[in-house]
Amino acid sequence: VSSHDERARRIGLNESIFRSLNEDLEKLADRTGHGSRLTLICECGRAECTDRIEMPRERYERLRADPLAFAVVPGHEQLEFEDVIGREDGLTVVRKRGEAAAEVARETDLRG
Ligand SMILES: [Zn+2]
């Protein structure tokens, strides 16, 4: 395994952890009834990043339909491992590139 794959895998794992946190935040929002707008954690995969992203719930649902897509704070994209597929108000949508990262994203997709 190359060190590039190693890093891609580690970042992918971190992203997946934040994604599942965000799934919990979404469910919590369900219960408290503040449903239309979600405050989520940046999914950039940097362990030290705790930045927040706000987006409408239906936007998040569309994002989550693609297991390789993640929402990050603008500027937090890591072009070595992912492509930017959308820039919107206050967030950037990235899509994982490369087998190692894609594998992690799929393996850990709770909705898969
Ligand atoms: Zn971030």
C-alpha cells in the first residue's frame, strides 16, 4: 500500500466519522422539530476541524444520496483526494476520487 493510499484511507475514515455524526445531528433535528435547516460539522476529514456548515435539510438529503459526496467548508477541499462538484452558499461539495478512499466511503455508508 502506497503512502498516498494510506493517507487517502485515513482521511476517508475521518470523513466517515463526521458523516455519521452528521447523520445523528440530522436525526436529533428531527426530534426537536427544527427540521428545515441543519447545522452540520464540516466533513473535510481533518481531525482538528470542528467548523460548522448550515444547509437546508433537503439539500443534505440530496448530498447523502451519493455515498462518495461530502460537504465541507469552502477552502477545506483536499484536491489530492477529491474533486469539487459544487460550490454553494457557505459550503463546498466534494466527491472522493481514488479506490482507497472510495472503498472506505462505501464501506462506512450507513445507508448503503
Ligand atoms: Zn473542515
